[in-house]
Amino acid sequence: MCGIVGYLGEKEAFPLLIKGLKRLEYRGYDSAGIAVLGDDGKLQHHRRKGKVDDLLAHMEGRVPSGSLGIGHTRWATHGPPNDVNAHPHLSGDGQLALIHNGIIENYHALKETLVARGHTFYSDTDTEVLVHLIEEILKSSEDLDLFEATRVALNEVVGAYAIAVVDVARPGELILARKSSPLVIGIGDGEFFVASDATPIIEYTKNVVYLEDEEVAKVSLSSGLKIRTIKNHRVTPVITELEMAMESIEKGGYEHFMLKEIHEQPRSIADCLRGRLRLGHGAIRMAGIDDHQQMWTDAQRLIIVACGTSWHAGLIAEYMFEDFARIPVEVEYASEFRYRNPVIGEGDILIAISQSGETADTLAAIRMAKEKGAHVFGICNVVGSSISRESHSGAYTHAGPEIGVASTKAFTAQLAVLALCAIRVGRLRGALDEQRFNRLMVDLSGIPEKVEALMQLEPEIEKIAEEFKNAPNALFLGRGYNFPVALEGALKLKEISYIHAEGYPAAEMKHGPIALIDENMPVFIVATKDAHYDKVVSNIQEVKARGGKVIAIVTAGDSEVKSMADKTIEVHRADDAFVPLLSTIPFQLLSYHIAVKLERNVDQPRNLAKSVTVE
Ligand code: F6R
């Protein structure tokens, strides 16, 4: 949510900032802005409602010159997306420029105090309050420099922030800080890069420092990087090497990131299984489980917390853990879980699933579970993200950067990791015998190839998309392992095409949603040959009897559903637990093609942001 970039060095900052903002635009895209400090000591400040291209158009070719600058792409929280609310925000005297990702919860009280001291505000934002607060502190004490003033100001702030501050009077330094919103500092040769994630940095340096919560940093051309906590304790920076490849953040010939990411799934699932699924050794190696075997053996209960698509992965995991490991599982929306008073303690393992590893509610849920004594196992895609760092143990999904706002390859990679975990724990607890364990391993290892085969169906799916693109509503149904697939199918369609869609367990249809069915209602239903097949066939008949249009995902060779449904899409046979890794792909492609045909902004759908770092 909101993207931050910054540069300090000898190069021209502006092109770097624009390129970085375009890479971060997936985080928020309702307005954009930059501030560059020129060699003449003047701050060049431009902001615009809309995307980075709207900012560039507004600038009409004026290229700010200078080698210190900050840039921001916004996802509005306080105040509508307009030019005035766009970042950077300036102090009253115009000397300081600040960009911010997060929410200052006590901004109203701070603002009242500052207004009483003569400050005037032009925007609705909490961010403008913060830059005025730093200005006020800076002016009230001659002993404080910008670094100190920022540190002191942040002690007065309640909420979340990743900030970068430029001071006209200090052309050789940039001040940064974070709490609950990510910030990465790239260390180059005589230059520094700053960003909300590593994607704008990777092109220039692989050496990065991830700022921790409540840390304030100063990057200076003369004295390098210095970090302190907001309570003024010195911190030694830890430099980490980035493993990301440049190609992974480019479209590579695809029209959209989402399409590229859908097509990457055979590889991303294989990457996720590689080294963990050891067919030759008849073993699964998951460090986060192997290192805590007793704990997993003794665990009384698993609690899975996540949001959105990751929550759907959690629902499928519930079935897997119950099936393979015979362990009770609860799946919770992180946002609900954290505000209840859940009964949780030692003996519970909390699994947090998050692509970004930065989702505010999921992060808060794991902090609460840790306080209550649970072990936290994090499943994240973004390496070095907050959730991955705050978990006791965990597993990365290794899907590579996911840039399309709608999650696709991260979801299937989550399913692959969760399958590995459930099988591993099942074996550890003696719930899976060797024969079934081996069968599951073989079956799972064949999934990437079966996903690859599904990509060949794209032209067929595109035709279905053409036929149903104007439907105002859609229903997605599934049972058992495929019930969460129905939820995910509906979410995908609504978020990128803006068609109203609902997902239901197929059997629930007759308890209400059936009233919606008529000849205009497409019903997308997973009817693969599994334990629920006969029941799903009955549900299809119920839809057909009411004139509904049925688009069914079936197992290759199926003839029964084919004779009833209006359209069918075939997936290969697999163990029931792994079918979601297949059945979800046609829904992804379908949503994608419907959205393209409706001329939607597929990679950056309206009102959404990739990383939800606000509560
Ligand atoms: C939907 C989607 C969102 C995310 C949700 C959680 O396509 O991407 O529903 O799944 O915001 O995000 P993470 O997984 O980053 O915690």
C-alpha cells in the first residue's frame, strides 16, 4: 500500500525515481509525486492525481535535475485521491519534503496541537501532519538535526509508517524510518537507493539493508548509513544479498504481468517443490518442520490466519492437514482473529499465510499469537518481509515477485508449500502410512506438468470468456477441496473484471443462492472426479433445471457432466488434495480474459493495492 522510492548519490535522481515508481505502482496508483533537490538548493516538487504517467504528462517534459530525490505512489487513506493529497508533503517553510506509507492514527490530535502553534495545513492527510511535526521539533531546539528531530517526532506518533525525508538545508543526506510498513535501503558504490520493496533497487545493487520496526536511518554521502531505534539505541546495519532476478520483475513479452504470472505457474510450483520433495529419498524436507519435529508431533491444534486469496489457500490447507495429519485446524480471517479474544496458547501452532508478508492484519495476528505463547509458522513469498522475519519458523513459497495485483502464482505456490507441510506433518505424526505418503509424493511431483498442460486450453477458455463477458453476475460452486477454489474463482473475477461474483459450497446453493439462477446467470462449477462427484452432478442438474448456464471444470475423459453442462474444461486427474492446484488455473485464465475483453486495467484494478499494510 503506497510505494516509496528515494535516491542519494551522483546520478540524476529523477529518471531513477520514475522507473522505481513504475515498478512500485502495483502497491497503489491513485496519485503520484516526486521531490528532487537541485544543485541550486531548490526543491522541485510535482504531484498529480492518477498514475505515474499522469504525473509525467502533467510535468510536460520538465525534468527536475539533482541527485537527491524521493518519489511516492499513493493508495488513498486520509482524503480522496487528488493533487493536494498526493505526496510528497512539505513543511510549512517548504524546507522539508516527506513521503509516507502507513497511517498515523493520532494525526488528528497532533494536527490540533500544531494548528494551535500556527501551522497551516492544505491537505487531508496524516502525512502532512508528520512533516509539520518534524519541522516544529527541528525549530524548537537548535541542538537537533533532521535525524534527531525525526526520531523525536516518531516517539509522538501512534500508527504505522515508512517514511523518507529530504531537507533543503542538507543536500547530502536522506532520513528514513519504518514501523509496520516495509522499507529497504540499497547500498551502492557511493550511492543509496530506498524503496518499499527491492524491485526498484535490484537493477543497481544486490546489497540491501531491511530496516526494522521503530528504526530511523540516515544515509549520508559523507558518513554512510547510520541506524538508531526511535528510543535512541544504536543499531549495526545488517547487509543482505538480494536473490531476485531482473527478468522476474519484467513482463517478458506478455501483455500483462497477470498473464505472465499465470503462465509461470508450472515453473513456480516446481521451484517450490524443488529440494523439498525428495522422491529419490522417499522424504520431504521442510526445514521449518524438521527443526521442530517434537512440537509438530505434540501440537494440539493448528490455527491458520490470512486474508483474501491467502485465506483461500488456508481453507484448502485445513482439508489437507485434517486429511493427512489428523490434526484439528481452524482457519481465520486475520482481521477477525486479532480483534477477538481467541483462546490460544502453548501447544498451538499458528500458520500465517501471506504473499507480501506485510499484510497489516496478518502481522498483528501473529504478534498477538506470539504474546499468548503460540509458535508462529510463516508462509510468505517475499523474502525478508515482516511476517517472515517475525515468525518463529516458516517456509518461503519461492514463486518469484508477483506484480499483478490479483494473486495467481503466489496462490498455487502457497498450496504447494501447504501440501508439503501437511504430508510431512502427517508422516511425522504417524497419520500417513508409507504407501500413502509415497503415493502423495509422486502425485504432487506430477502437478507442474499437469499445470503446463492446462495452459494449452487458453484459446478455448478465451472463447468462453467472450461468451460470458457481459454477464452482470456469476456464481462459482465447488465441494470439498474445490469449495475454496470456487471462492477464489469468484474473487478473481470480481476484482479484475468488476463483475459481481459469489463463491459457495455447491450444496449451499439450495439454501438461498438458487433464487438467483436464471438463463442469464453463468454458474462456474468444479465437477472433477473426486469424493463429491455424484453430489456435484446433482447440483449441476439443479442449476440446469432452472435454466442456468453451467461451465464445469471436469476430469479428463468425463462424459457425464459433459452431457449436461453448457461448457466443460478438462483438467488431468490428481489426488483430491492437489486438484485445486489444477482447477484454479482455468478460473484465473477466464477472469483474465473477461477483464481484458472488458478493457479493465488487469494488473492494477481500481481501488486495490498489492500489499495491504493498513488495517
Ligand atoms: C487477491 C489478493 C488479495 C490478497 C490479500 C492478502 O487476488 O491478492 O486478496 O490475497 O490482500 O495479501 P497477502 O497474501 O500479501 O497477505
